[in-house]
Amino acid sequence: SMTNVNILLEKEETKEAKVPLNTDQGTTQISLEAAVYNLKGLIEADQGNTESARASYQQALSLEPDFAMAKSNLAELDK
């Protein structure tokens, strides 16, 4: 999984693409790059690498500051 995440992050198309995200307020669009960084954080957290996970979630939030899922995942690390 991490290999695929890293491949996606290297592609220019990932930086330009948007993906739909369902929220409590309806469907919104976020950057694919932010979604991939969030996924990377999930993988890292599952492997016990919390500092790398934190950095990945923060990167996702730097791209999409209102990305609730990344905010929630980051907050979960602090529990």
C-alpha cells in the first residue's frame, strides 16, 4: 500500500485531480493529493509510526485546511 501511495504522490496528475468526499453537509471536492496524504497517515499510524503519520495528516491539512477526516485522524493521534 505504501508503495502505491508514494507512486501517486510523485505523479503530477495527483496534484491536479479532485475527488468527491461525502460529509455531513453533503458532497464536496478535495484534492487527490490531500486524500493520498491522509491515507499515508492512516497506514503510518497503523504501523505505529505516529510522528510520520502526524506529518502526513499535517501535509493533507496544508493542502485542504477544512479536510475534516484528516483533522479527526490527527486528533486521534493525541489520544
